[in-house]
Amino acid sequence: MGRPTFFRQRIRTEAASVEAKTLLAFLTSEIRARREISLEEAEMVARDTLDFIEGHLLSRGLGQIELPAIAGRSSFMRRGRSGQPEKLVTITVFSDDDAELMADFGVAVMVLGRMARAIEEAWEQDALLDEKRLCLLWPLSHKGIRERLSRLWDQGCLLPLAGMSRKMRERLTTPRAVLAVDRYLRGDDPATIRRELAVSRHLFSKWYLDFQYAVALSDRPAEEIAQAIDEPPEVVAGWLGLWARYRDSKDGARERVPRKGVLPPPKAPPGQEREAFLTLLRQRHGYTPASSERFCQEISDLAYRISRRHRASGQVVYFGVSSAEPPGKSLRDCTLREVILDYVTPEDWALVNRESPQALKWARLERLATSAYAQGVALSLADLGFLLGLSTDAVADCMKEHPKVVLPIRGRVADMGPTLSHAEKIIRLYMDGYTETDIVRRTGHSYESIERYLIDFARVTYCLDLGMPVPAVRMAVGRSRRLVEKYAALYREFTATDDYIFRMARIRRMAEAHPPEKKGGPKEEIQ
């Protein structure tokens, strides 16, 4: 449905890194490994499987949280939170499709799509969001929120916020799903539609297919159609209006106007969702009864593994690379682990600032990185940028503003690229007089790992004090030459001045307590 316009290669690479860790990518890979089918067919099976998992096996999607929104679609009066009637609504802060949208059009469009989706989800649950809640979900200023949403408001998209004036609300009449299909039927380029409405390829295709479902059921009331195809009544009513306008008209792209529509698959009765999914696997994707049963059981086991740990209302699930994975390893060969992350906490509300998002941005960045590492996952800059809705440059700049805090990101944990390694940072903090408790708080590393790095440095110091050359030190301590050379540079720096004489004395006492062991060769470097 149109040729997408791609931005610079760097964005595409970062998006591919994120996309490879999604549940959809995992399912696609597993399906292709088990069945000799094309990538396109595997993705179709994976899409149906993901819908089944998130719709029936999990209490909420991996990227969904429960947020107290303003109760009632008519609660537009501007007031403080204490005076607002609230209700918990389910909001999707990130989804698998977001990586696709980022690859096609960049981070700004992805974040715009997220904000629009959140507003629509709250509206469908008879609630409203306001600018403060959007700032809570994505670290932006009120001005930044308005500037982004104005691109959709100017098109008349139905994206109301609490506190919005009546005059403004009267301009917002058309759901994005209706506007997207309308523009497509008029002959607009699909890529342009998706960019200007912040819509992923999958969602755009879904809307057009659901529009065809609505056309096929157009002899029924809009409310009944809405229940049959799981779309809001106002969207269905808008689509039926488009069908009435274009079916006999010569305007627009005639080849895009469906003649009869497509009948939607029947909805499963309550309690029979598993049987309906088995039928779908057999009829749509050609599974045998035995293979469909086995696949369904494996999917149920996967969902149980994800959901067995309790998730608080503000927590999400994310897949990342195990912190034990070494550098230079292909992402498809790395071990992925799921982690539960506190995306929104009660403390975040106090950090929302209408003028500057910096405090909230840093607090969330630090929390996500350290929490993931504590669960055995080292998030990359691309992961953190995707989760927060920021570019990797913005994430790196935020980290530079806090040089005394060492976040355990993938590049540092695995000593990848030119970034300052986590081991070097830990040693510098220790030499600057920080206690191990301070270092734990600042880096997210455990006491055991911090002690391990300090002992390694102490052993290198012991060998260098004896005048041993680097190759001999490498053999003695059992670490890579690259790491030994890094420690040797630190040794020269700290022994060149009397400022570190007392700390170096402690390091030497560590070496006496833990002298280098006799080894036959180097062991694997700790990542």
C-alpha cells in the first residue's frame, strides 16, 4: 500500500535493533524455524498469535500500563488533579508497531503516534487525558506536547484533551481511522497519509481491512458492526459515511473503493477463544490439528512465563539482551530476557514540569537502566530511546549531564565501542573516595560485581608493582589484553600523583588478600 519513505540509515539501524527484540519478532522467528514458509506468511501467523496472546492470555499488553485518567468524556473543565474525578484506564505506552513507525519516519512521528493512541484509548474508555498526563507518559514540556499534537489537530483529528476550549473541541470531529481511509479513497499517497497521521503500516492496513468489514455489514446498525469488528462506534459511523459518499461517486481513486466489502471472521463466544484460535491456525494458516495443538500449548506456556510475575499498574514488560552476552555477537544469536520495568511510578507525578522535562527524563532513564540490569538485562541506547520516546543522541546527552552516575547500558557492560567502560568508571569512583554503597547506587551494579572489578584492578596493580610487562600481567590475572591495558593506564594515572596514595594503599592491600592465581591461560573476560 505505497512505498515508504525512509529517513537516515542510523534511525533504521536503531529501529531494527529494537524491532528484533519485540515479541512479534520472536514469534516470527520461532514460526519460521518450525515451518518452511515465507517471512510474510510467518509474520501473518505471528500477528494472529500476538493478538491471541495479548487479547486472551495476558491481563494487558507488554507495553500497556494502567493510568488514572479523568473520568468522563465531557470532563473538559480545567482543574487541579485533586478536584478531578479519576478512573483507571489502560494505556499503551509502546507497542511492536512503534519500531516500524520509527524506522519509516523517525522518533518524532513515533512519539506523535503514541500520544494520539493514548488519547484515543482513554476516549474509548470514557475518559480524558490532559497535558500533564501526557508529559508524565513522555518527558516533554507542555509546549512540546502542543506543538506535536497541533499537526493532527490542524487536520481535524478527534484527539480531545481535558482543559481544551469549546471552540477548539468543535474543530476536532474526525477520528484518525476515518481520516486515513478518507484520504486513501481520495487517492492520496499511503506513505504521506501515514507520516502526516503518525500511523504504522500494520495499523493502516488494519483500518482499511476493518473498513471493508464495515462495508460488508453496512445493512446492520453501527453499534452492532462496532462490536463485530472491535472498532469504536464513531469510527464505524464515519466509515459508513465514507462508503455512502464514494460507492457511486466518480471522485477519488475508484480502484480503492470496495464494491461489496469483506465479511469479518466470526467472533469467538466467551470461553471459546482457544478453540477459535486453533480453528484460525488450521483454516487460515494450514496447521494440522496436532501441530496447532502443540503450538497453542507453547504459546500458553510463553504467556504464563511472562505473566507469572505480578505487574503493578505502572509497569511494562520489555525484552532485552542478557547482560552476560559478550560484544561482537549478532543480535539474533544473543539471549533475550524479559524484564519488568517501572515505567510510571507515584514519584513521577511530582517531577512533571510544564516548562522542562529534564528531571523526569533523567529519573526514568536511570530507573529503567538500573532496574533492567538488576534483572540480568543491559539495555542499549536504542532500547532506552525507544522506551522513553527519545533519540539516542538525547539519551546520551542526558547521561552526559550526570557524569558521576554510571548507567549499566549495553555499550558499557559489554565494553563496546569507544564509550568509557563500566569497570573504569567503577574504579574511578572508588579512587575518588566513594564507598561501595555509593557506587552501587550510582552504577546499578551489585556489591559482588564491584568487588570483582576492584580485585582485578588490585591484581594488575600487584603485577605492575613487580615490573611485569603487560603480556605477563595478562597471563597472571587471566584477563584480556585490552582490559589489562586499560587497568595499566589507570595505574599510571593514579601513581603519578600523591592525591591517590591512600586509596592505592587500599588497592595494594586487596591484592595481598587476593593475589593473582596461577592459571594456565586467560579466562573469559567479565562483561
